[in-house]
Amino acid sequence: MTEQTEPRDFAAEQIEILNLVAEHKISVAEANRLLAALEQEVAQQRGTRRLDRPEAPAQPERPTTILTEASLPFGLDEAPPAAPSRPAAEREPFGLGADEQPAQERRDFRGANLRGVDLHGMDLEGANLRGANLQGANLRGARLVRANLIRANLSEADLSEANLERANLQAANLQRAKLAQARMVRVNAQAALMNDADLTGANLERANLQAADLRGCQTGNLTLSRANLQAANLEGLDLRGRDLSHTNMQAARLDGAVMAEARLDHANLQAARLGGADLQGAVLSHTNLQAARLVEANLAEQRLDHVNLQAARMVSANLKNARLEHCNLQAANLSGADLTNAFLAHCSMLGANLKDARMEGMRTEHTNLRGTALVDEILKGLDINIDLGDLDIDVDLGNLGRMFSRKAEPTETGPEED
């Protein structure tokens, strides 16, 4: 009777190679050669065709780890579930707490130098890569669900089509990284550096991007709905036509951003900086722009419905042919703004500054333009609460009274100090 040979655990072998690199026993170049050879053996054993989900094998003595989509589909032998006392994943906002995930066998690569390593298609779900150097690494199509990548260096790494759902990328370096078509739902990228990253087609729905730097990113077909962009730096970003509904962009920097035809309904842009931003054709319904900086912003032919612009700084803003209904413009600074042929219905403009504003052909309906209220009393009613936790972000409203007061010096129209 022929003795049956036990099948090789290729997944375990690949993880073991990665552990050898993390322990400085082999170089990255040697690891890449071993991984390539192992992948070739997998292809020879299982054939080059992509397999459908096979019949469930007999339960192994311990959970196995599947590394490549080409060898086996994801999800056959998942890690044991979290303890019952742990809060349900659905209650975790933006995937926070990845650092507290239950330890998984042979998946601790903290601080490892994995620069340039080829990990494409590997299953690293729940892996601890905190502080790891993955600069230029190939993680294309990799599974990094709930992975701990806090302060990891992923600059110039290829994460195209990778699954990073609920991963923790807090303070990670993702500069010039390739994240095209990546799944980053509920990812925590708080304070991450993402300058010049390729986010084409990436899904960042409900992601935490608080205080992240996204300047220079490629954003075609990017999904950001319901994301937290509080205090994020989005200066000059092209967000044309993007869905930004229900996003939190409180105190975000959006100077020079292109947001034409973007969906901004129910978005929170309180105290955001939008100087020179293009908002033409954007959906602005029930949007909070209280105390926002909209100097020279383009709102021409725009419809604003139930928008809060209380104490907004709209010096030299373009509101030509705009239609404002049920908007709060109390104490707004519209000096030098162009309101030619604009229509304002059911708007409150108590204490608004219209010095040197162009109002030829402007029509009003149930709108108070007399400014009978005291500016200081209006400003006392402002409710601006920006809670950034450990982040030191301060919005100073102490000089707003002087800014809008009729007794103050005329507002300059030149460059404004930050």
C-alpha cells in the first residue's frame, strides 16, 4: 500500500520566508528569489488556471494562512474570532484599534526592513507591520485587512488593488504610493503622509483621514463619502465631481481646490479654508460653512439651499447669478463680493458686511439686508467646537468681532495673513 504524502503548506512556507527577513537572517533579494521559486512550485502543482473555491479540506491542527489569490481564494482558514468581550467590528469607527487585534501566529513584523520585498497577492490579514520599512515594496493585490501599519514606511510602495479595509495607517508614510483601485473602507489614516499618492479609483468610504496630507494626489473616481477629513490638507486637490456628501471637513485646508460639480450635501466645512476654491456646479444643500474662509471662491450660478454661512469670510467671492435660499449669512463678510443678478430668498443677513459688494440686479425675497443686529451678539451665538483629540488645532475666533464690526477699519482686499 503506497504511503500518502501530506500536501505542502505553501502558505506557511511563504510566511516563514518573511519571518527570516524580519529576523535579518536573509536579505530581501534572497527572500524575493525564494518567494518567486515557491510561487512557481505552487503554479506547477495547482496549474496555471485560477481555481474556483474547492471543497473544504479537513480541519488542520492550527489555522493556515493563504497568501495568493492565484493559489487559493481568501477566507478558507481564517484566524480565530475575537473574544466575545471585544466590541463588534461594526462599532469601531474608521477601523480604529488595529493595534489591539488578537495576536496571530508568526505575523509580527514590527520594525522589519522589508524594503523592495515582493509580497504581491499575499494574505497578511491582521499582520503587525508597525514601523516596518516597506518602501518600494510590491503589495499589489495583497490582503491587509486590519493590518497594523502604524508609522510604517510605504512610500513608493505598490498597493494597487490591495485590500486595506479597517487597516491602521496612522502616521504612516504613503508618499508617492500606488493605491489605484485599493479598498480602504474604514481605514485609519490619521495624520498619514499621502502626498503625490495615486488614489485613482480607490474606495475611502468612511475612512479616517483626520489631519492627513493629501496634496498632489491623483483622485480620479476616488470615493470619499462619509469620510473624516477634519483638519486634513487638501490644498489644490482636484475633487471635481467627487462624492463628498456627509463628509467631515471641519477646519480642512482646501485653498485652490477644484470642487466643481462635487457633492457636498450635508458636509461639514465649518472653519474650513476654501480660498480660491472652485465650487461652481457643486451640490451645496444643508452644508455647514460656518466661519469658513471663502475668499475669492467661485460660486457663480451656484444654488445654495439651507447652507450655514454664518460668519463666513467671503471677501471678493464670486456669487454672480447665484441662488441662495434659506441660508444663514449673519455676520458674513461679503465685502467686495460679486452678487450681480443673485437671488436671495428667506436668508438672514443680520450684521453682514456688504461694503463695496456689487449688487446690480440682485433680487431679494423675505431677506433682511438692514443689519440691525449687533455683530458681537451674533458672534456670541456661534457654536464652533473642533475636537481633534491629541491634535493641536486651534481656531481663533477672538477677532471676528473686529473683523465684521461697522466700527472697525475697512477690510483690506489684499493677501490675508494665515
